[in-house]
Amino acid sequence: MSSSIVVLGAHGAKSKEGGSSSFLLNNSNVIDAGNLLIPLEEKSADIETVWLTHSHLDHIADLAYILDNYFETRTKTLKIMALEETIEDLKAHFFNDKIWPDFSKITLKHNRQKVLCYESITLGKQYELEDSKTIQAFEGDHSVASVGYIIHTPTSSLLLSADTYSLEHILSLVKNDTSIKALMIECSFPIRMATLAQTSKHLTAKYLFEGIEPLKGLGLKLYVNHIKPVYKDEIITEIEQFKDTWDVTFLEDGDSIVF
């Protein structure tokens, strides 16, 4: 029996081609909020939990708009699950009554619950979702505090790296969890921009395939996301050159990831 999640935003930035990072786990849970409003429209009001990877704008932007646009139709508090550092960044720099209203102080129209709340995530803990899935956060390697996630089902699992530079932690996770059948890993920059990739803690095709070389031959499916749209053709060409025997799919908005 296979499972799937839906890609709402596949890219490393917003553009006319699509939105930035967001993934629908089921009707009420998403990972990241870079692109919720356009694909979900009024169904955005049904989202109950957003599992954030980190605080960068391309992963949080639509938190502002789904709360604003669907304030009157929401019936439940929107919970943000994230690292404590990420929560503090959102409170200080985003939902701070200067950049955007602090919705954690605002009451829903239909009951006395608050519009927004926060819960600090525990690394390594498996949280139950409604449809036999669990979600587990692991520490990432990015320019701010970050996590990736493993989505577990009774028969298989998907590892989502989020924005990352080092892949050492992913090697260890895959080797210790044989249920992982698919990887979703970012590739943000072309090889000629390797210095910027390293400084901002993102991957190029070369860094990506060097990093996952020890996993080659395990039969894992590789989904590539977070490509910067302006470099898309260049990055895809380089991935094709470096992929060797890897089974690679380039994600686009609206795709389903089956694992």
C-alpha cells in the first residue's frame, strides 16, 4: 500500500511558474506555507497545523494571507509547529503588529479560541496525523535554525530535507530507517554559483550527488525541489549530468509524491 502527499509549492522562490515551498499532507496538515492561498483557496480555512521547517520568507509567506483572507470562515485555531527559535523569529519579526497583525491575540469570529497558536516541536518524536501517517522532525543544516521531516506510513516513509547544505545527517537517518523509500532534497543553485550556495547553505547538483553517493544502489526514489526559477534550465541540465543511476523527478506545483 502506497501513500502520497501533494506539492503545493515546489520552487525556491515565487514566480509566474509557481510558488515556493509547501506540501499538503492531508486536509488539515501542511509542511511549510510558501504557497497555500492559490492552490487551496477557501480550503485554506481547513488547515489546522503548519509544520514549519524554518523561518525564511519563502517557507512562511502565506501564513499571513490565509489568516487574513479566511478570518471569517476559520472555526479552529491554526497551530504552528516549529523549533523554538523559529517560533521566536515569527513572533519578533512577522506576527508582531508591525509587519503583520499578531493573530495569537485575536479571537476567532465563531468561538473564543485564538486565531493562531504555537507549539515547540520535539526532534525525533513521531507525531500522529489523522490518516495512519506520522511526522518526525530532524535537525537540519541551514543558515537559520531548521528541521527536515520524515513522513512515516505503516509500509514506507519519505524523507524531506528542506533547505540544507550538509547531507551527513540524512545519510545517517536513511541507514538507520529502512522504511525510507524516497528522498525529497533541494537543489537551489547552478554549479557556477557554488560559493553562494555554500554561504547560504544550499545545494548545487554537484554537492547534491556527492552528498548522497553512499546511498546509491539502495533503490531510493529522488525528488528534487526548491530550484530557483531563474536558474531552472541550467540546474536541470546539471542534475541530468550528475545523476548517474539515480531515479530523479523534478517537482512542480500540483505533483503528487507517492512513497
